[in-house]
Amino acid sequence: MTSDPSLEALAKIRNWIGFGKALSASLDDPSRFGFEDRSQVLAHVAKLRGVDPSSLRNPLAAVNWMKRNAPEALEHENPDIPMTGVLTLSQISILSSDLAQSLTPKFFSGEVSRGDLRKALEHVQAAGGGRGVTAHERVKRAQAFEEQVYRFLRKTPAALELGNDVEVVRSPRDSLVPSDFTVLRDGKIVAAIECKAHRSKRHRRYLIEILSMAALRARAHPQAFLIVPDTWEDSIAELSELVRDLGLQAVAIAAFSENAGKYGELSIHRLSGG
């Protein structure tokens, strides 16, 4: 079968939003292109783009979600909007429509990054799939914890035991190996910091996952800190044991107490005997 010119043009669209919109429209009437059903259209467009048909599901899903929840953004087709962020928003909306509604305008305006959305999704999932206000409040509490850690480190960077000449800043959005904060000395990165807020269920798999991310940050930077609430107690001991057993010399576990001192208190658990 000869390729339909309009499908060939569709397959060449680079902007994923524009492509998703055009693809979604083409599926409304497959017979217009000489096909019997939607799957044949998808297979043909995938062949023209040189990809697997399954890879077309993501732009379709993202665009369909935007039709319902962000029609203005869909119309503008901003090429800087990441598709993965929209897909994360759609996942959040399943668990907490209130939270998704509050995050959506902030994401499309650039106020909230993909990393922020991933954290929000993680917190909602940790809430056991809680819906509505409950899940929303849990995320807000997690954000408040992160903000308190940041204020503390801005005022007391020496608590990281890296000297008195360092400063802590918020990390750039959407970096290759994302982190919450960055520690600088004379403008050069000396450490990355990630915060994990209150969470009732902390099974071993979860601890290994967050420690693996800390290890990746330590590979990208000289050192990495994983800061958790001091209420984690047993989990802090388990994380410290994992750091020791895995020989992660560049990773430090830190427990933050929100109620100690004027701004909080930080206790560092480093791997000894390097």
C-alpha cells in the first residue's frame, strides 16, 4: 500500500504534542487513510517513524490527558513541555485528583519540574493510594520537611561537616542525576543532597532504591548525602549498614530532627574506616 501523504507528514512532526494531537485525530477515522482499524494506522505511522508501535502509546496518552486537564497547554504546543512530566501528572491524578489539579498549572508554567512531580507521585503512592485531601496533605507535609531542611542548611552549612566555607543551593531542575540541593565551595560542586520525608512503610526494597540513587549522585559528584527524618530510627540503622556492606564511601546518611534547636538539627552517619 502506498503511504498516504498526510500520514507521511504526520510521521515527520518532531514536536511531541503536535505529533500526539495529529495522531489522535488520525485514529478517529482510519478508513480515511485506507485502513480498517486504529491498530493499522498506528503500525503504519510507527513504520514511517522507524519505531515500535507500542512507543506511540505515550504521546497519545499524554495528549488525551491534556485534552481533559490542560487544553490551553495543548493548544500552545510548547516544545519545552516534557512528555514524561505529563504522564507523571496523569498517574498522580489517578491517586489524587486534588493534588493533580494543584500541580498541573505549576508544571505547565515551569514552576514545578519533572523531578518535583516524581516526588509528588512517590509520596502519594507511599500514602497507600490515598485519595483527595489526605494524599494532598501528605505531599504538602513532605514538601514542608524538605523546605525546613533547606532553611537549616542555608543557615548552618557547617552541619554537613564539609567545612565552614560551603554553601547549599537548590539544584538545577531536570539535571541528568537529579538531587534536591547542591553543596558548593568557591562555585564548584562538592556534594549532592537528597531528602526523603516521612513515610510509614519503609521496606528494604525501598531503602535499597533510594540508596541506589544516592550512589548514582555520588558517582556524578564527589559526595552525596541522603537526609531522612530522625523518626526513621531503625531504617537509618539499616541504611547505614547497607552503606557499609556495599562500600559506598562517598555516601553519607543524615538524620534531621525538626524539633531540635531553633532551625532543627542534623546528625551525620558516615562510613568509617575508608
